[in-house]
Amino acid sequence: MNMKSAYEKSLQMIKELDIKNEKEYINLVRNYKILNLESIKYISRTRNFRKIKKMAKNT
């Protein structure tokens, strides 16, 4: 799995599972092969999880 597809899968999981905050996302990372929180923040170029959630809803 390349980084782009992992990023897209991570955003899709946030959207489909309606992840509300970082704590929920961290729990999700433990159970699925998706990007960890620091990686998704780096790729998204934001530290704000609300912005990441908004990006996920627009995918």
C-alpha cells in the first residue's frame, strides 16, 4: 500500500465511521491498517483534527 492510498483510506474511514476526535481516530488506528495520527496531520498539512474531518467529508 502506498502513502497516497493509505491517506485516502484513512480519510474514508473518518468519514464512514463518523470519527469525532483524535482519541477515536487513535483507537481506529490500532484496529485497522491506516495512517497514524501524526502521518495524516503531516500529509493534510494541518494539526487541527476538525480540518482533517472536514477534508474527509469532502472526499
